[in-house]
Amino acid sequence: MKQTKYGDLVQYIENDIMTGILQPGHKLLSITRLSEHFAVSKNTVIRALHLLESRDKIEARPKSGFFVKHQVHREQPTAPSFHNIEPSRVLVPELFQDIMLRGSAFDIMPNDVLPPPHALMCKLHRNINKAIRTQATQRAMYYDEPLGLYALREELREHYSSAGVSISSTDVCITSGCQHALFLGLTATCVKGNNVVIESPGFYGVVQLLEELGLNAIELPSHSVSGVDINVLRETLDKYKITACVVSPAFATPSGSCMSEDNKKALIQLANKNDFAIIEDDIYGDLGFTSRPKPIKAFDTEERVILCSSFSKTLSRDLRIGWVMGARWQSKIKKLKLVSNLACSQAMQAALARFMQDGDYKRHLAYKRGTLLVQRDQLVQALNKYWKGELKFTIPNGGLTVWLELDSAINTGDLYNAAATQNIIIAPGALFSLAPNFTHFMRLSFNHPTLGNREKAIAKLSSMVFKNLIR
Amino acid sequence: MKQTKYGDLVQYIENDIMTGILQPGHKLLSITRLSEHFAVSKNTVIRALHLLESRDKIEARPKSGFFVKHQVHREQPTAPSFHNIEPSRVLVPELFQDIMLRGSAFDIMPNDVLPPPHALMCKLHRNINKAIRTQATQRAMYYDEPLGLYALREELREHYSSAGVSISSTDVCITSGCQHALFLGLTATCVKGNNVVIESPGFYGVVQLLEELGLNAIELPSHSVSGVDINVLRETLDKYKITACVVSPAFATPSGSCMSEDNKKALIQLANKNDFAIIEDDIYGDLGFTSRPKPIKAFDTEERVILCSSFSKTLSRDLRIGWVMGARWQSKIKKLKLVSNLACSQAMQAALARFMQDGDYKRHLAYKRGTLLVQRDQLVQALNKYWKGELKFTIPNGGLTVWLELDSAINTGDLYNAAATQNIIIAPGALFSLAPNFTHFMRLSFNHPTLGNREKAIAKLSSMVFKNLIR
């Protein structure tokens, strides 16, 4: 994945065209400005522009500059518009449990071969091995500090500082993953019967949590590009008392949407005015292809934003290490962590702290983002190539997933069942909302290369739909 | 720790004398019976008896046989007798959090050197390292099965089968340790405001859990040898509706007490009649020096016993792997695990499954029990040698801890503070009850050799008490 500056620039502009940031007819910056902006030589810029021209992506207009010529323009999936937004008790069908678990693998063919781990992952494994061996002679019978290993909390403080979040290491509490962090956040802020705002479509793990905790859900429509609709939230707050709002502002699953900074600030204002907690699921925050969005927590003025995340999407789910920044609820969260889980693995924490100290996590993220960008385009290209009928989908600028809207006659629950018989796994739209808003939607992931059998799986899915197999 | 059959037999009989199973004047079995019972030759028995005679433990009476001569007779600590047993809201002083955490290290000098890990622990570490590497190429982005790795659950099924518990592997749910198992068990069976019976003295992690879950505690006196008092429980059930009873029947901390099988059966009958759940903390069950007591779950007739345990006391806390057998609440517990924690590390589970499959866990337990028995005697000897004033303590036949009753004028909370300034850590009695029943008690652990600085620490503690430093 080592790239020249020249290749980076080409990819950057192509990405902006593909995701619609640069629209057809849009004029590019001048060669001088591009050279300054990307800190490359004018020659590099000219070489990149010529390649883009030869690929038919841009055109030179004499004495005017370069213009976006062509775009794989995609209609976005329909944003849900709910007529009745009101709190409702949560009941997740038993049937969903298995689908959710399979979907969480983010792999269209979980039984197919995977590429070998790259060198930095191997280094992390060596770190873990070393930490376990070192610790054996020292503290294997000892529990962790209540908040988690200081060295790791300190690294996370530093990491978030560069994303605009100013905290101290005592504001961080290490957890057994992001779901555990969300569990702690909701348990610390809400009691049974409280109303909690969630996004629709949104992460199903939150819906399951609300069910178990006996909390009412208020589903707000979430736009597939800009995320949760602040105006609808404002109206909802006039009608109902809400205790917490769970939101994924950066590359949310399933759509990959991102909230604007204005909306983040507006959300904080609403939380301050109406006295509710914001539980920010930041798990995809580090997976932005062109930039790392500022978390909502960066704009927090009254210690109301509980940020939740983990290493599960960036490194490996099997580390079982995440974190929560509990804001004004931090001491309650610390106590809840102790009684519900006692501690996290110190060896894992020590290995991860070392990985971050050595700069390996930053290097790994750069590599991961580049890989995911390539894989996103593979998935998009496969969809363009093989899908025969109506299809709208998002092309997110980060994260792991694409959200697809099929012909409204298609039931993706049936498609799930038909595909599963061929070892092809999709995440049907019904998982992402309590209401039947997304029965003709599905989520696909670009967490793996859409090549070989995974590419064929896209073609097979299309056949299933258009041979009327699943109507 | 490799021992001859001859040494085993000597140790076994010495242990029975020391713990009071064999009383002074008690006649030993005949040479023939001993030979049959322990499956050793008569010559081995005779050799063992002669050694015990030379150590002044037994005496030969002509034509009568061998009799127990001498016993380090210890008065047992006073069992609590409560006058008012009633449900009460739980409030754990904030001050206790830190003491509990330090105490959980089970080490009188947590900063002192430790012996190196033995070969089997190193083998486990190699298993873990291998599992992480193997998995990296396969399933690092995949979550665990909801109940946990099948291979590990199957090994646990087998393991418990030899302890008299007949279950299938689907009755086992892997957790992030025993505290997590207790959390899941209590959350699945109780709702806020319910009454829960706990032991006094008992494990403080349970008390913290009750507080967080808003449950009322009913503290039942627990005898330092025979555990919870079934008759008092029966009387309590006439007065109050209880939802669950949390009990440690095998080598409970702090006292090391064990329930008799009759009491276990009586408890089951009470649970059946009065419709409550039994939450069995079995974490020390595998650490019996002479036998593995049958869990209460072995006598369960109506799927009411939730067994909780982990590898934390037998292998290492840092594995963060435990288990719960959820009985009739199993599917609820599975769901709760998913939403609160999602999953456990598959690599750790695979490494542990392999460790059990290879017979290494059994070998390790044999080694561990032998080591703990030696260390228990080191601690007892140090107490006999250095303690200057009044002292009653338990000599448990398994587990990790000894429960000590000091002169009633001593406040062990003050002793904790005085000792901590010299890096000596005790667990003061106040931690083990909500009522001030045990302010002159403390818990010490024989999890580490009472040699070197740890032996000196016992002498220092005695000095602190008798120089009136902490009165």
C-alpha cells in the first residue's frame, strides 16, 4: 500500500468525485492552490490532473482550468420520514438475534478465505505475547486499576487530543469493547421507563440494549449522508422528556453518514437546554478516508457527552478492549464497570499501550484507511457491474458499510434467508429500525476485498432478486 | 512438587489432623484399611505411620492401633449471631472501593517479589500466543458464538461431570470472569427492590453488585466451618419473600467454610418450596486440598441453581474468562451477555479449551492444590510463631484465605491503614458484611508463600497490634 504523493492526490480527487463531494461541472482549485493545499510540487499536481483527464474524470477547459467531467452519480437511498414519532417499548424479535450476530462479521462470505494479516498486526500480536509473558512473573493474580491501565488511558487521551477532544486520562475508562461502553453509558444515565432517542436506521446493538434495560426508544430519521435530523429532534423535545440520545456522528452503520459540525453544536445546545445525555458511538471515527471528524465530545460544554469506542473495527474484535469517556457520570461508570466486569485484561492493555506509544497504531490506521478505500471502490464497482435492477446506495467516505435501497417490492429478510443457503450473508434492513421502514434495504460491508468469491456473491445476490426468487 | 505416594499419605493425614477432621484421641483406620483406601501397599502405610509417629502427630497403642496424639487445636472464630435479620438497602462506603481492590490481590505484600510461573503456566501462554496467531489469519473480525466457544463449553461440561454436575454444553455460557457471571445471574433473576440473601461474612463483590442493582440484602450468619445457617434461612423465609440466595458452598472467602451435602440438599428444598434462585459462587470449588466438593448444582432438581465461576483463582485473573450455568434463566442470560459485553476473546477461549483437552488443566490443579496446602501451613506456622496475643483463625481445607478474629478491642480498619503505610495489605473484616459484625476480624491469604518479607509482614502486623499502635 505504499503510495507516491502523486498517487495519493489522484486517489483523493477521485474519491471526492465518487462520493459526490465534487459535483460534475465543479471547477477544481488552480494548480498553484492544489500544490499549496496538498504540499506537493506543481509538477506532481499537473501529472495527477493529466491522469485524471485520461481516465475521463475531469476535463481541461482552455483558459478556465480543470472541471469535474464525469461522476458515477448515485441517487442516495430514501431518508425515512416518520409520521408518528413517539416513545415505544422495545421488543427485538428472537429471530433477529442470529441474523445480528452473523451480520456483525461484516463479511458477505464468512467462510471464504481472507488475506493474511499485515506486518503491523503481527507486531501487535508480538506485543501481546510479550505482555503476557512479562506479566506472568509479576502480576497475574492482580486486578487492573478500576479505570484501566494508566499507560493506555494516557495514549487515548493523546490520541483524542489530536481529534480536538481535550480530556485528562482520568476521564477515560477502559471497557471490554464498545458494546460494554454503550451499556455502561446507558445504565449510568437512564432508569427503566426513560425515553431514549436513537437513529433510524441505526446500530442494532443499541436497540437490543434498550430492550434489556427496559428503556423506551424514540426513533429519529437519520439521513444517509448527514445523519440525524436535528429539526425533528427539536420538535420531539417539545413533546417528550428524553433522558439520553444515542448517536453515531462519524460513518455510522449502516449508512456511513456523518453529522456536520453545525449539527453537532446544535445537538449540544439542545442537550444543555433540555438536560439530556448524549451517548456518542465513535467506533468508526478513526476510519475516515480523507479526514478524522471531530467528535461531538469536542464541542461538549457541560460534561454531557459520553463517548464510546473500541479497537474492534480498527484492529481486532478479539482484543475485547474499548473505552468510555463518562463525562459527569464517570465515577458512576467506573463503579458499574467494577461490579459488572471487575476488570479488563492487563496484558492486552499493556500491549495496546505499547502499540500506540511506538506510533504503530497511527501507522496501522493509515494503512487500514487506504485498504478500506480501495475495498469500498471494489464493492461499488461490483455493484455497478453486476446489479441488474433498481438500486440506490450510499458511497461513504469512511467506515465499513454501504446502505442499499432495493426495489420496494423486495423483502430483504427473504433475501437474507435465500442467500444464507449459499453461505452469502447480508444484513437485512429490518435489523436497523424498530418500525418496518427498511424492509427493502440492506447493508453490505467493504471490510473485505470484493474479489473472487465475494465478488461472485454480489452477482449471485442480484440474480436471486431478479429471478424473482425472493419476492 | 512431585511427591511419592508415601509423602502424599503423610500430608493427607497431617492435613486432616491440622484442620480438625481427625480429633486428638481419634483412632486411625487399620493398616489394611488404609492400604485399601489409598490404594498403596501396606509397607507404604507403615512407613507413613512411623514418620507421623516420629513427628509426634500420632501414637501407637499396643494391640489397639494408631491414635491421633497431638493437634494444633485452634479455636474457630466466633460465628455471627444476628438479632435482627431483615432486608436492608445496600450502601457500600466509597472509602471501601480502594480497600476492596487492593484486597483482591490476595497478597499481604503486593510489591514484593513472586516466584516464577511454573512450566504449565508457560504452556498456557504458548497456547494463547498460538491461538492469537492462528486466528489472525482466520477470524479476527468475527465475534464469538453467543454462549462462547463450543470447544471450551464442552470441556467445562466434562470437567463438571466429574464433580457430579450433569449438564450439556448449551447449559454453559462463557463470561468475562466470575463477577460478570454473578452480575448476569442476579440481573436475570431479580428486579430493583427484590430481597436477596447473602452470607455474612461473605464476598464483598456481591454486596457491591446488590448496591448497583438496587437490591435489598438479607445477611445470614455463615459459620466459619459449615457455611450458611440453613435454620436461620428457614425462619427468614417465613418472614420475607426472597428472590435469590447467593452462596459460596466451597472454601468461601473469607472463612474457607464448606457446606455439607445435607445442607446443600436442604437449601435446594427451600428454594423449590419458596420459589427462589440459588446463585452458587463456585470459584474456589476446584481448590479443595483433599477433595472436590459436589456443587449445589449437582443436587438441583428444578433448574434453580445458577453456577458461577472462572479461571481467575486457578490460573490467572488476566484471562478474563469465566462461566455461568444459567439453569432456567439461561436464554435470558445469553441475551444479557450479548448486550452488556457482546463477546469474550475467542483466542483466550481456544487456548483454554486446548489446555483442558491436553489434560494440562487437571495437572495444573493438582500442582496448585499441593502448593496452596504448603502455603496454608506456612501461614498457619507464621501466625503461631509470631502472633503474640489472642487470635482465633480458620484452617480451611481449600481455597485461598484464612479468617482471623482478633481481640475485640482491635479495629482492623485502623490496622489496615497502619499496615498500608508499610506496604502490608490486609483485608479488614468490615468489608465482608454490611453490619459492623466483623470490625475486629481480618482476612489473610495463602495465595503466596509466607516466606521472606511476607513472613516478616506477619510479625510486623502483630507488633502493630500489640504496641497499641492501632487501638
